[in-house]
Amino acid sequence: MKGIIDRFEGDLAVIETEERQIITIQRRMLPPGVCEGDAVYEEDGVYRIDMEETKHRKEEIKTLMNRLWK
């Protein structure tokens, strides 16, 4: 499963998956330091941050924002 951290609600993390489904998991299941907007993936019940995808998404959003304000 791959997805994006949409938000945190107390001890829960809300994730939007690639299939555009919303799932909720316990925040403690995520690695320390994970933030809203981070790309994550799950393998064998372990969640990890996809650093490359997170970086790519942040750069893409920055480019879109710069175009918007020009």
C-alpha cells in the first residue's frame, strides 16, 4: 500500500491511498518524524516514509505555487 499522510487526528493518522481510498491507522504505526503530506508505503505491516516521492511531491507543489503567484 502506498499513500499520502492527509492529516492527524489525535492518535490517528489519515492516509489517502493511491486508489483514492481513505484509511485510518494508529499514529504509532508510522515512523518517528512523519509529517502531513509525506508519502508512505507499507510492506509486511511496517510503514515507511518514501523520501524520494515526498521530495518529488514537495518540489511539484512548490513549482505550482510559484506559477500561481506569478
